Amino acid sequence: PVWLAPVQAMVINITDAQAGYVDEVTAALTAAGIRVESDLRNEKVGFKIREHAMQKIPYLLVVGDREREAGQVAVRTRGGEDLGAMTLSAFLERLRKDEEKKGRMV
């Protein structure tokens, strides 16, 4: 569950051009009390998504040029569901709702 996961979200860039925005997103989520890490390795994005999904990280936040320009992140769940692009505040709201389910398996 998201409230128990050592890493609640992983921020992944598509190319090196988004590295600065990845750092901004990571810092904002950390400031909000989320356990977050970033993956800036020079690997294919599909490889990074698959690798982190296998580590069972609850949320993968993918950042490309479109997301950077719009100030958003593309969100994927551990189960592979693509939630689309959303603002950081919308993502935080969703994550907080998941945390509130603690103890209540729904």
C-alpha cells in the first residue's frame, strides 16, 4: 500500500532536457512529505518504467517536454494504469486519498 511503501513515487524523465523539471517536482513532493526519488539515468523510458514497476513503487511520474511546459506530470500506477497528465496538486490530492484508506482494504 502507498502509505507503507518506502518510496511512494518515482519521477522519471524522458530525455536529459527535463532533468531540471524532475528536480523541481522531486523537491516539491519532498516538501509535501512524500517519499519520492528521481531516475535521471540515460535509459529508455520504457525500461525505467518496467524496472520501477517491478520494484512495486506505487506511483510513477513521467515527465516529458509537454508535461514540463504545462507544469504537469504524467501519472502511472503500480498496476500499470495510466492516469494521464495532472498537476502536482491533483496528484498530491490523489495520493492523500490513497493514504487515508490505510487499514481499510477497499
